[in-house]
Amino acid sequence: MDTHFKREKIGASYCARCGQMLLGVPRLTSSKLRKLSASQRRVERMYGGRLCHSCIRNLLKQAVRNI
């Protein structure tokens, strides 16, 4: 009888501020993610892969208003 291993499902990435699911970030294992180029791993903007687009927009608005 052979042993079968069940692969875990990879969880999605979420915004650190509001908890919304991040779009544009692949749901891959670390070994497969390592094979991608840097631009395919995360979104190419400030805080890409950490914050969602709406949180970044709000942070930029607050920064401009505080100047």
C-alpha cells in the first residue's frame, strides 16, 4: 500500500490594513513562487503585495493633505 500525501491549499494574501484580499498576487507555494520573476510575484507599486489599492490611495491622500 502506497502512502498518499495531501498538498495544502495555499492561502491568499490579504491587505495588512483592511484585510481585503490582494489582487495580482499569485497563490503559489514558495518553491514555485521563487521561479517567477520579481514583477510576477507582486504588484509593482508602493507597498505592492502588502496593502490594497484603496488603502494606498487613502494613505497618499492623507500624506498630501498633511503637507
